[in-house]
Amino acid sequence: TVKMVEENEEYLFKIRDVGVGKKSRLKVVAEVVDATKLSEGELVGRIKYYEESGADIVDLGLPLDVKAEDVERTIEIARDSTSLPLSIDTFDIKAIEAGVNARIDMIMSFSTKNFEALELIDGQAVVVVERDVKKLLGLVEKVKERTDRVIADPVLDPPMRLAESILRYHAFRKVDAETPLLFGIGNVTELVDSDSIGINAILAILAEEVGADLLFTTEASPKTAGCVKELVIASYMAKGAKLRKTSPKDLGMDLLILKEKVKLESCPPPANALKAQESGKFIRDPFGDFRIWVSEGRIVCSHENLTVVGKTAKEIYDTILDHNLVSRLDHACYLGKELMKAEIALRLGKNYTQDQDLGFGIYTSDSGYIPVHSRSKKDLIEKSE
């Protein structure tokens, strides 16, 4: 799919080396929120993370009280840390001027409120923002008198106004089939208490359907962590499906994380299988206890004699066994269970608290809910009677 999409790239213009518009793949713009307030290390770390996630453009989000010198300093740091195109997101005219002086690649956002700043533009791509489609079309034409690298943003509104805003994109495309459109997905993922991965998948597909060209997102909260990578994959899926003229499935890539596309057949338990029973006994291991937590992208397992740090349950319990820190089988079983929970939490970005179940919403064990494909045939027959 990736090869097919990249072989069919055709763009209207480039932002540095990134093609935008026409038949090109939806490009992902990843915002660093309040970029000027970050330390140099924090800023570079966030940019590198977005690079690893596959972002096409890095946007430096600016606070309302930003100072021009901070804008230039931040752009300089960002420029030294990445070869990706950079943008700034601001309505402030002085901040726009500072961005132009620092040779920023793209400026978000121009509207009727700061239109006079258009005179400052010196080769930058420009994003024009306006909910009224008729006004937006007029603004785009005016901006094209200054630069031909114009992107329109009819604004993707948060849920409960989402459908109406998508219609604006459709209405714009009916009149203007060429000007690239920006689809602000972060407005949706941040304001729905649902896992972002499915939201990003469907919104990327909708963006492709309405003829959008850039997907704008951020990872400002824990529930939106991973959005950039999710959207990059979704952008390839959406474009691949369009090129193949099929639904976005069976593409050789997917966004299935907690569910399987195909459930593998498994053998039923033997007739004489013993029903498991939890023991209420607890005998403390004379070799000592462990405290387990997740911190800074690693699992920490602390014993009175040694603290072990790692990224997988196996490497930690192997180290524990090598140092002879466990004497009881039940304690070893307990460690394996807790360390695997910690590894799952680490991989999925979930909270981990020792001796507590991981939170999986309606799938948490306390809820008693088991999806149909995980139930036994006998259980399903009993439920139907």
C-alpha cells in the first residue's frame, strides 16, 4: 500500500520537500502545543518524537502572550533539530512577522482579523481560516494574489457540530476543486472520551472523501497519545483504498489494536479439565517483596536488595532470577503476572497500579462483560435459552 500510494503522488505545490494537494496522500501536521514555553530539550524531544511517528510537517503552536523574540528562538531550535517543514499557528501579527523573519515554511492562521499581515508573507505557505464558505472562497482568492501556496481551512468543529462542519468542506470542494484543504482532527479527538485510534481512522477516511489534503493534530493529553502515528497509517489506508477503489480493508496495514480481524480457532479444554480456583492463602516470601511501577517509558521493579529497570516483563524477571531474589513459586507467579500487566500498560500508554486490574473500560474484568468471540459455544447457548 505504501509503495502504491507513493508511486501515485501528484501534488499542487511543495512545502519544503513535502508535496501537498492534487492526488498526494493526506499529509499529517503535528502540533507542538505552546512550543515557545518549552525548554530546548523538551522542544527537540517532542519534534524527534513526531519525526519517529511519521509526521510530515511540525507545527509550533504559539501561546496568546507570545513574544516575537521567543518565536524566532523557537524556530531556530526547531530548524536545527529537524529537516521537516515547520509551521507556526498564530493570529498574532507580530508573531507572524517573527516567523517570516525566521524563514518559517508555513503560517497558520490567516483570517479577516489579521489579513493585513498578508503583506509580510515571503514565500511561506498560508492557511486561511473561515467557517463561512463563501467568505473563505473570497479570502483564498485574495491570498492567491500574494502567494500561490494557499491552504483553506473551513474548520472542523468538535462533536455535536461535526457533521455540519464536514458539509462545509464538501461545499468548498464543489466550488474549488484545487486549493488544498486542512482538516483539524485534533478538535475532535481531544473532545471525545473514546480511544483516538478509531476516531482517527474514520476521520482520515472522511477527509479523503471530501478532498482534504492535510490532517492537523496534536497529542496534548494522554488519551490522544499516538495520534500522529495513527493518522499517518490512516492516511495511507485512505489513499490506498481510494486508489484501489475499495473499502479501506485488506490493504496490508491496519489500525486494529485491541481487536482481531480473524479469530484463530482454539482447542476446547479436555473433558476432565480441572476448574481453576483462586487460593486465599498468602505466605510472604522470606527473600523479600517487590514494588513495581512504570516511569519514563520503563518498568521499575524494586526489591530491598536491588532495583531492576527494563521495558519487558521477561528481561526483568530473568534478571530477578539471575540474582536469586525469589524463593517461592507463588511469588514468582505473582511477579510474572504483575510485570506483564506493567508491560501492557507501558505499551498501550495506560496507567499501572500494582495489584489492581488495568483499566479497559467495558472490557475490564470487574464488569463481567466478555465479547462474543471470546465466549464458549456452551455459554452462548445457555445465554440464548
